[in-house]
Amino acid sequence: MTKVLIIEDETPAGEYLKNLIMQLDPQAEVLGVLESVVMSVAWLTSHPAPDLIFLDVQLGDGTCFEIFNKISVRSPVIFTTAHDEYAIDAFRLNSLDYLLKPIKATDLHQSLDKYYESSGESLKNTIKGLEDIIRGQQSTPKNNRRNFLVPYRDKLIPIRDNEFAWFAIQNGIVEGALNDGRSYTIDKSLEELENMLDTERFFRANRQFIVARSSITEIEFYFNGRLLIRVSPTSPKLILISKERVPTFKKWFEES
């Protein structure tokens, strides 16, 4: 029986991956679905090493590399990522395997087969390769999307990126709100938008929201060390920054 740990900050994505693993390999045991660097470090230091880890590169409170900086991880890793296509070839060369989101059953099946057939890759080489990729991405100017064509009825509406105040997902549908109060359904996931948008203008607040700096009108202290972000136009739900993400948010707001 293979003991599997999933580290994924998007709850629906984590549950989907868990269910898919159980469908493809009923003998596998999913030990848990963890959502952050902090939770992962705590779990891995208090439990026996799992046989296999599915690990999202970008977590809510930092990148997966922070886990490896804090503790020694002995399990083989299959990375899940929404990174741009140019990085995927490098992932393929340097990790046991990768899964590109949204994860397909056929791709997961191949990854599991690779794990079962493998005698184990060097985790040290895996992490080094991924660190090189991330450093390369950080040093390469990002090709930000400036113009969007948004489908609306029988038209395509041209919208500039700086016209968006925030993006939100609700019931699986992504909505983009404009500064003038209009809103449109966006045919992209929040993960895709996060990779397209200018990170100096936009911030991934949590699993449900991406906000533009220009839309933020107030920032309030909230329970348990969190921040409450108020935007214009008003969002349908509270926009909360987790305690772990507060330092990253403050740095982004003040320095970008």
C-alpha cells in the first residue's frame, strides 16, 4: 500500500487529486491534504515519511522550497504546477515527474506508473533543478497580458488589464469586476490569470480573489492576525489575507 501525501493550497484541487488517486489506485492511502508551508513542515516533522508526495510549487504562504529549507524531506516528489509551458520541459528533466494543472486522469496514471517503476530519483537534484528554474523565471521579464478579449453574449469585449479592479471565483465561475462597476465572466482560471497579470499591479489575496492595488480602499486588522481588504467596487465576499500571507502582502503593497 502506497502512502501518499498531498500538499496543495487550493482545497477543490486537493480533493480532486485525492479522489483521482483513489480511483486509479484503490490500494493507495492518502494520508492528508495540506494547504501551506507551515502545515507541511509541522506534519512532516511529526509523522513518518510518506512513500510519495504530490507537491504544488506555489503555496498560499510561500513556495514549496521553503519546506526544504526548513526540514529534510526524504520522500520522492511529483510536482503539480500551473507554470508557463517554457518551464515544463525543465521540470520534466529535473523531477520524478510533474503534473500540469488542471490535472488529467491519463497524466496522473502515467505519473503513478513512473513512480512504481522507479527506484527513486535524487531529491537533491530535483530541488536544485527546480530552484534553477525559479531563479531563471525571476530574472526573466514576465510577458504580462495587457489586453483581454472577454466573451459577452455574441461579442468579444476588449478590456485593458488596468480596467480590472478584482477577479473572484464563485461556484467554479471566475468573475472580473471593472473599475466602473461592470463585471464579466472570464473564461480563465484564477491560476491562469495569476500567471498572466502584472504582479506589480495585481495580488493573489487568497484562493477566491486576485485584487488590483488601485482598487484597494481600506485595509483593516481582522481576527487571528489576518487582514481584511476593502475594494471598490465592493466584492461579493470578504477578502481576507491569511496571517502567513500578511508580510508578503505588505511588501507587495509598499514596494512594488
